[in-house]
Amino acid sequence: MIKGAACRQRWVEEAAVTALRSAGQRIRSKQLGARLVVLSVMLVGLTLGVTPASAMTLGVGWTESASIGSEMPLVREAGAERFREPLPFANNNDSVVEAAARNGVTITAQVGPKVEAVPTGAERTELISGIANLVKRYGYNGQFWSEHPGLPYRPIGTWEFWNEPNLHYIPPYLYGPLLKEVASAIQSASQAKAGRGTEVLSGGLLVRGVFGGTSGDWYERGPTTYQGALKYLEESYSYFGGAGSGVTGIAFHPYEIEPGTYQPGYSRIQAYEYAVNGFRNKVATLSASLSLSITEAGWAVGAGSEFVTAAEQATLLKQAVAYASASGVKEFDWYNLRDPAGGSDWKYRCGLLANNWTPRASWYAFQELTGGPRALESDSHPVVLHDPNSTAAWIYYRGSDGRIWEIYRNPETGWGSPQPFVGSSAALGTSPAVVRNPTTAAAWVYYEGSDGRIWEIYRNPSNGWGSPQPFVGSSAAPGTSPVVLHDPNSTAAWVYYQGSDHRIWEIYYNPVSGWGSPQPFVGSSAAPGTSPVVERNPTTAAAWIYYRGSDGRIWEIYRNPSNGWGSPQPFVGTSVAAGTSPVILHDPNSTAAWLYYQGTDGRIWEIYYNPVSGWGSPQPFVGTSAAPGSSPVVVRNPTTAAAWIYYQGSDGRIWEIYRNPETGWGSPGAFVGTSEAPGTSPVILHDPTSTAAWLDYKGLDGRVWEIYYNPVSGWGTPGAFPGSS
């Protein structure tokens, strides 16, 4: 028996590999992680006796129309290939289609009438004509693409007519004929523009639970019950199906939210599988040529019988996707990307992101399935300050409880125990920014609060730390950290951050009048999950801001001491890894500069600014391989021109590249025994008066770790800070 099982398992694996190879370019994801997921679901499918024709497409659903354009980068960061979005035929939809294309996302268009009623007469003609015009504009070879030749070509190839018609009590005998007319118009429009057909789906039927009556029509069985929805499909198909029909697939929405609607003893995932299996069998009996798509499915996070925990939601997501793919489902769209604002009902709590943009465990589960960049997992890393006049030091970090914590190193007694800042509450995936006046011992901590605002904690040399205070009017993007600059010659200060609108913002502290109001940089558009990098010349007042733009390139904003801030300018040829930020070094003795970043290929790259000829072209460091979501850290000795680059490698260890002033850059070398938390970056301090150095990082266990470089004996072994988390 064991031998037979082993032989069958080997056959299943070989068959899956063969299927994977034959799928060829049908496998949509270009990332290895996604390919492995496809392989795993094929293995499940073959074990069940199901052989998927191609890899299932994964997408997410819309949140709120007003924010769709600005959220499209998050759709990309999630790794979703599709974005299901209502496309009103009476609207100008150019902006949302453009935003999707720029982010490599294809829209699954949900189209329908202006009101939830079957139109007749002139309204019916207007509806059908309006939808056909959408196809001619945004579909294959559409007019929109001719008008925007510079955009990535992402035509809409799937058109879903109506949303949950059974929920809105639209009788099948009225819906079926209208669907047939609309599908015919869509196919005719596609043929006229591109000489090819397109995908037309029936409106996704709402399915809640696995019960319902087994006699009577769809309504008598319960309009949105499992049995009622199956009967609705059967009745409406008699009107839109058959030879010559333009409908190519069936869509449905298996929401297994209420345990009371399951079979006795069924879990949520078992109820979901029951519904998927039932619809798959029903579609197969109707027509072998019809595809099956799940254009909405999800579970809500919260308290109560209709809700699950965040961890359960993530598990259910992965189980639901695997079963759908193994069942031959063509497209799976999770409902939804982000929680809408509004009530406490379950439909407001299904997002991969909470309404305040905080990623849930399901966000990372979705990225795991798609091979996405895990951009919002730029987890909190420590910040370290060393007193230039003594061996005193301070470490600051966001604790696992969300508070800001401090560890102080007393020159005589060594490191103390971690202490929290009472009243602080920092946003997930962010790090504090800290500055200290070594002469007066005054200090300032800045961070993004859990409410999305920028907060400040001030240390008065006489009274110690005060309570956290928010910056009125500030609204930071999720998963980003502020940057602060203090003028060493005065009390002037500047705080920079990525706003919730993804623009770069500045708050200026005037020594006379105090903090001003936040001001945006016009034309700036930063990528989600990244923070700006700022340099300022205290002598000339020249300043530079660098950030990863929404297009993935590095952008610079320069402040001319005479004319003020200029407009953002991109670095040609740069392509920055998602969720990472560039690092800049300016030579204090000249205008030379060096820009470092992690490229989309995972390598560390450098751009050099020559004081005579200007910026050169990007150059990669051979042999580097950085972890997703991790940014490099660079230090340079301005006297000797020696330099060091530190980064988290793809193996989770800390790596170093050293620049010898005479021989140039060497090859990367790993720190033995290091294991850094995913999506974080190390912090390095070099003693300007000696070669001593301290490397701090967040370990895989969540604690803060440090490696000390002794000028005599070299690097020591990593040591954790007890009590840090």
C-alpha cells in the first residue's frame, strides 16, 4: 500500500510538472513564487481528478470609486493581475483604466444599467449601445489604447454583466434575454475593433450557505441561497445559452459567512467547497464550453458569528484559492482590496487592508500566492544614536505592542532594559526618526501614529521626555516613516513624509513662530510603502529629496538656495524594488554624491554624481542579492574615501560590501550567524574617530540584535537585547 501510494505520488508530481511545462506562457505570473503556487494547486487538482486547462487568474475587488486611481499601486503591490471594477457606461473611465495599465493590472469590468431594474425601450437601447462603446474604447484594439500609445497595453478582455441579479430580485426570464442581447453587442463590438471575440460573464450570483429549497422556482427556493442561485442559473441559461450565444462564462459569489447556513458539522471552507463543487457541476451540465469564475469571495475580520480572526481570514484565503484553482475556476477575485468606510456589517471588513491601510495577515497571504513583492512588510527596524562625546548610546524601535521603545547605554554600566514611551502608538511597519542635540542633550522622536498622523515626542534637557503630540493636518501613507532634519546652527527643523495621497510633504519649524502646516510637493508621486530620503547642506541651505516614485523609478527634488524647491525629476534607467527606498551620500568636501538602491532584479545598484559631468548611469554590484522589502544602508569615510554597504541578503543574513580606497569595491561577504526579520533593513554606525562600528538589526525572532566591530579584533558575534520585541 505504501509503495503504491509512493508510485502514485511520483506520477502525480511528474504529471503536474508536465502540465506546468505545457501551460507555457499561459502561466501568468512571472515570479517563481507564483509558479510554485500554480504547481501546488495543479498537484491538488490532479489528486482530485481535475486537470486545470490553465493557471487561474488572481485579482481583487474595488473599494471606493473615489480612491481607485490612487489605490492601483497597492493592487500591483499585492501581486494581483486583475482588478474587478464597476465601469459605468455613462462615465469617463479613462483615469481608472490608465491607472491600472500603468501598474500592470488588467480590469475585469462589471457593467450594467444605471439602476437595479431591467430597462426597456430607449433605456434598453442606451444601455446596450453604451456597453458596446465601452468595449470599443477599452477592449482589444480600443480607441483608448490608440490615444495612449505610451501606456502598457492592458485591454479589458472580461466583461461581467450585472452584479448579483438574484439579490436584486431580477427574474431570470427578464435577465436572461437582456444578457443575451448585451453579450451579442459586446462580441460584435470586439470583432469590429479587433477581429476577435472577448470574454462575457453572466452577472455574479450571490450564494450564501449551502441550503435552500429543492422544489419550486428560484425565488421559492430562496433567491440568494445555494439552491436558489443554482435554479436561477438554470432558468436564466434557458434564455441566454445555446448555439450562437455570446456568453462565454458564468460568475458567482460564494459567501460562506453565516455558520447557521452550513450543513451540520461543516466548517467555513467545507461550505465554500460544497458551493464551488455544486456550481462547477451545474455549469458542466449546461455547456462544456462555459468557464466558471468567482468574481467575489471573502471573509470578514471582526467579532461575532459572521466574522473570523485575521489569521483565519488569511488561511481561508489560501484554502479558497487552492480549491478554486484545482476545480478549474478561471478567475478568482477576492473581495476586497481595502475595507470601505462605513458600517460594522461584515461586508465592510473583508479587505486585505483595513480602512486605515493597515495590512492584515491576508495581505501577506495573497502576496505569497501571487509572488508579490510584500511591499507593505517593510517592517519596523531600530534606530541608533551614539553620543560623539562619549560611549553613551540610544536605540529606538517600534515594539510588538505598537509603542515606541528606548534602550539606553550608560557609559559606565552598559545597556539598560527597554523602556516604552507611554502614550505612543506607532503604525504597523514603520520606524521612528530620532535626532539629538549632543551639546544640550535635547532630543526629538518622530513617528507615524496608528491614526496615520505624524507625532513628536520632545526631550527637554531639564525635565526629560514629554508626552506624544500629533502634527495637526498630517496624514501619512501606511507603512512609511517620517524623515527629520534639524539645523545644527539654529533650532530650525524640517519633517518630510509620504502623505496618504502618496505625495511627499514637508512641515517646517520656524525658530520664531514654531511649526507650520504641512505642505505637499506638487507633482510628487511616491510608491506605497516607501519613505523619502533627504539631505541638506547646512552652510548653503541647498537640499535634496529622493524617493521611489509610483512608476518604480528614483526621483529627485532639489532645493536651490536662491530659487527654492524645483519640480520632481526622475533618474533615467532606474528600476527600484517594491517596498524599498534609495540611500544618498553627499561628499561634505565637494558636490560629489552617491545614490544606492535595491533594483527590481534584487541587486544593489549605485549611481555616482561627478561634480563636473553630473549623474552617471546606474551600475549594479555583481554578486549581490537583496531580500524583498529591504533597503541598503551605506556609510563613507570622507577623509579616506573608504565606504561600506550593508543590506539584508535574499538568504536573510546581513551582508557587507567594502570599498577599499586603493582597490575599489570588493565582493559581498555575509555576517555569520545573522538572521534578519523579513522586509527590514540593518542600521550601521561608524565611529568617526576610530574604526569602531555597531551594526543593529531586527532579528527573525523579533528582538533587536547588535554586532560590534572592535578596531583590534574585528567583528564579534551577534547578540540580542534581552526584553526587546
